[in-house]
Amino acid sequence: MSVSRRKLLALAGRALPMIGLFAVRRSPGALAAPPAADGPAAAIQAFCEALLAVMKEAKRLSFDQRYSRLQPVVLRTFNLELMTRIAVGPEWAHLAPDQQQRLAAAFVRYTISTYTGRFDDFGGERFEVDADSVQNPNGVIVQTRLVRPAAEPVALNYLMRRDAAGQWQVIDVFLSGTVSELATRRSEFVAVLQRDGADGLVRLLEQRVAALRTS
């Protein structure tokens, strides 16, 4: 079965601290109540349902077809513009507008491709979403679990805040409940920017997308 703990953690690597972004652990039995229809948990519930639907059809879908299915729900669920700025860090303000645009577009493609590549099979998995979000200095955290037959559940916690239109969107994901994806990416992105500039970071992201397409 392809959706394994190893696969989910492979793209996170070693987490680094990010000021103000705190993960929390789900308390036992906290997943019973349904989420409010317009709350942050409802947005994550819809996202998980879309992932599960693609997983169930993955055997007959190409990478491009899975990508097309996931693209609208990823764009709706994640604030990818803000996530790009967070991942790049203070250097973002020093980039030219065209560099920012190309980096943001590459980050969008990479994020959608990451989910397309991660969730490419189905073996009886299900998602559990905690209806009660946890307050955080930067928003709220929605706690979820990917429950897998004959394997330990994997915690996937989403840090969310409202966008300018008042919609709840994800701004970070904590794998295994504590491993911040953006903290890990910032460490890597800063090193690439310092060495190869914005063009080098765009090339890296496009190479990652190409690798996911052929994996």
C-alpha cells in the first residue's frame, strides 16, 4: 500500500522550529462530533474526502488525471500564496515581482504534485477529522488521522487561518502531528536561494514536480 508513514514523511525530512507555528496532539476520542458546516474542520473534511475519492480511483487514473482532480480542492483549501512567502522567508521581500510570481507558480505546481504523488493508491484507508479545532497564536489547528489497515494511524494536523474573504485556509501542515512542512522547506529554500538565487529555486521545484510525475 503506497500511502505509508515513510512516504508521508519522506518530503518533510528534519523539521526546524518556526516561531509561532505549534503542533498539537489529538486527545483520545476527540473525533466523534461532526464539524460545523462553515468551520475550519469542514474545509479539511472536504479536502480529505477529495483525497480519498482520488485514492479509490488511482489505479485507473494517470498522474495528470489525478492532478486535475486535486488541483481545485488544493487551491481552495490551501493559502499557497502565503505559504510560499513563509517558506521563502525574509528573502521574499528582496525578490523582484516577476521572481515572486514564478516562485509562487512553481510552489503551487509542486504542492499539487506532492499530493498527487502521495495519495496514489487505496488499501482501505480512511480519514478522521477532529470537529473541535485548537486555538493557535497564528490561527487554529485542525487535527486529523489517516487510519490504515494493519498499520499505525498517521497524524496530519493543519494550521489554518481566514483569508481576506473570510474563508478558512491551510497555512502549514504538521506530519505525524509535529513535523512542520514549511519549517523544513524554509531551511532548504533559504540554502538554495543563497546559492542559486530565485531561478535556482524555481528549477529545483520544477525538478521535484518532474520526479513526482515519473515516480
